[in-house]
Amino acid sequence: EDQVTQSPEALRLQEGESSSLNCSYTVSGLRGLFWYRQDPGKGPEFLFTLYSAGEEKEKERLKATLTKKESFLHITAPKPEDSATYLCAVQMMYSGGGADGLTFGKGTHLIIQP
Amino acid sequence: KAGVTQTPRYLIKTRGQQVTLSCSPISGHRSVSWYQQTPGQGLQFLFEYFSETQRNKGNFPGRFSGRQFSNSRSEMNVSTLELGDSALYLCASSQQVNYGYTFGSGTRLTVV
């Protein structure tokens, strides 16, 4: 069965303390891997899409990387406003060229203390 | 540019009733997907519509159904509500099937 596992479940950092969140996946035929940020009471906010191993994308203090088995979301010098739940999702590709809906991990709850 | 709009934001229903949730996608987006989010199961895919046709369906019972109108607006219906259907229901739109997804703020459904 296809799975997406995120670790750690929760992470508490001091402001400015860099770290990485992990997303490991076991799917056949990956079409894309997505990172989202979700704040309490809101829908997920799109961050990145990665399509192939070796790909990297950056946005402000965030950098996402992808290998054949996992993805990392690196947070450099985080600020309190980076506190949120970070969700990873994968999308499988069908043999006919179509793709399935997103399969999400349970998320990493990140708290940045001032 | 307006985002994805979901109505209502909150809903309380009684077991056995049915409910209809609405989603207006971003202008120009033709694909609409629905997800259920619960503390125990996380975010789970329900179905995706494109040009009024269901393209994908997740592993949910037939009580969960949806449709999409010619203006791309979508509705999701849940019949014979169960307590376990209490969740945040999220709608996401994209320009085409299997492209970047923008989520709405969701409808919080409570079944009592």
C-alpha cells in the first residue's frame, strides 16, 4: 500500500535555529511531491511541487529537496511566524498517463519560540 | 484575485440527515477536488472533477458524492450522516487536472 510518512510529528525550535523536516514515501509511479503549510482553522497553503529526484526549490527561509525515497523541507533561521503544520503529499501516476488525488502525510507540527 | 470559496464555514447536522457543501474555485480553474480532514486520519482524497466529469475517486463509501457545474462550481453531498463524518471538508481548485492545487478554508461539519 502506498504510504507517506512524515517525521518528526512535532518539533519545537528556538528562533534562528535551523532544522529539517522529513517526508518518506513508498509509491510506485510518482508524478509529483507537494509541500503545504497549514495554519489552525485554515486550508493548506501551497509551498512547493517537486517532480524528479535531485530537484530543489526555495522560497524565503524554506528549501525543499527530493530523492527517490524521501523529501526534506529545510528551514533556515526560522521566525515565530513560520510556526504551522507542514504537510507533505504525493501524487501517483496511472499507467495510462493520468494521476490520482493527493495522498497526504500526517504532518509535522512546527513551533518556533522567540 | 479571489481564492477558493467554500460555504458554509460551519455546519451542525444530526445523524441520518444529509448535507450539501459548496465550493467556488478560483476564476479560470476548471478542476475541483474535495478532501476530508480529521485528527485521526489526516487529509484524505474524496474525488476530483474536471469539466463536469468525475476524474478520480478516493476510497469513501457511496454516501459521499459530488458534482460540478458548467461554471466550474462544485457541490459535495453526504447522505445518511454518521458521527464519524464530522470533519473539516476542504475543496481545492487547479487550472487543469493534476496541476498545482489551491485550497479553500474548508467547511467544518459536526454531526451530532
